[in-house]
Amino acid sequence: MPARTVRFKQVDVFTAVPFKGNPLAVVFDADDLDDAQMQAIAHWTNLSETTFLVKPTDPAADYRVRIFTTQQELPFAGHPTLGTAHALLESGYQPKLSGKLFQQCGAGLVELNAQQGGAWAFAAPPARVTALPTDLYAALAQALRSDAVDFSAPPCAIDNGVPWLVVRLKTAADCLAIEPDAAALTRVVKAAGMLGVALYGPHEADGPATFEVRCLMTNGNLGFDEDPVTGSANAAVAGLLSAQQRRPGLSYTARQGTVLGRAGQVFVRYDDAAGKTWIGGSAVTIVDGTFTLP
């Protein structure tokens, strides 16, 4: 079979400034790629996620996306949702409904809305919430090497397609200061049945955002990789804030990636009338081209 080229873009998500967000590879016209080829491409890009645009099977959907990490397929993830929408629209796609997109993925239909300034936001998928057993509190604090965990907001396992253990720190500075015991934290996260831990802490009123967020993901070797900016984790934090009646208002902002030299900006808006939580941000294209398949 002769080699062929495939269109792709590499975009930076949750930022309008190149190299300050979370990168994503988006592969177009991927219907004739099989699972093994998609996984091989995702492994090669070596990004946290690579997405593949395929024809939708749901007539309500504008498009269908498959989301792969370097090791596995995910039913949903946040920055791939916004990044894929950005790449598709930039390529000239016209939504079925002006200002709206409906993405079909493993988690079902995800609605996206246009925001001011060219940004988009997705409606967070429903999540399962499970409180962390209290007998793991001491192990969690020890693993984080911190006495600043705010247990008045009980840590919870939140699964909205990507499973996160959400933990509140007393301040944003406490969040930024975390240097965990990787092996010990891996044990706690696995005991909770989660992929990683999403840490957040409030900034002062005049700070750069309402919350500082950090996401540490288990890498399978008693270690952690830190994700630059994470849509699913911010959705998990937003949902838990609502469930625990700790929302700072009907909208707020989050900063993520600070310790990695990034400057991710996430905005959250609660639409109580519609029962939706919107997670939004900008995206910018870094690479636009093709690559060759054997």
C-alpha cells in the first residue's frame, strides 16, 4: 500500500500565547485509521493527548473525536475537546448551529459554546463523586508532605471521563509549594481508583486568578507527571465546589501550569438554570501541516 499524507495541527490550549498552554495534536480525516494506527501516532507525538477526527454516528453531532494518550484511549478529556474544536473551526468548518458545536466522543455528546474573543467553552460531562475514606486522610497529607490540606472540604474522587482525586489546599501558595512523595501519593491515588490528583487553592482577592490548580498524574512507575493545563480536572474542581457549596460565585478563573513555566488560563461559569457548568479557554495553532503514514 502506498504511503499517504494526513492533515494535522498542533495547537496550544488554554492560552492565547504560544507555548504557554497545553499542546495537543489533532489528526483530520482519520476514518480509515484503525485503533493500532491511532495509538501508534499518539505514542509518536508523545503529547499528553492526540485526537482523531472521524465522521459522527450521532446525527446531532457536528463531529466525532477519538482521544488517545500515549498509552490508551480516553472517553473524554477537556483540553483535547477545546483544542479539537479550535482546529476544526480554523480549517473552515461551519457549525450546524451558529455559536454552538456538539462533539461526539466516548462520553457521549459534549456541547460547546462560543465565547467572547474567539474562545470556546464546553459543558462539563456528568461526574461520579465519591468521598475519599477518612482513614486515608493522614496518608494523603503525608504523601503531599503538607500540613495545608483543607480537610474541611473533604477530598473526593471525581470521574467525568477522566478520574481525578480532587484536593483543596488552604492557599494558592500552599498549592504551588507541594513537592509530593511520589511513591506514597501513587498508593493513595490507586487506593481511590483514580488517575491522578488535582490540587487547588484560593488566591488572594487581588491575585492573578481565583484559584491555582495543579494536576499530578501517575505514570505507572511510582512517579508522577505534571499536566500543564487540564480541562477535565478543572471541570472536576468546579463540580466539587458546587457540590460542597463552596462556589466563589457564578463564575471564576483558574491559573494552571505555573510551576512548569506555563500560564494556562481557565474560566468557569455556572448556568444553574440549564444545570450546566462551562469550562472555557483560548487556543492557538502552533503547527499546521501533514505527516506521512506508511
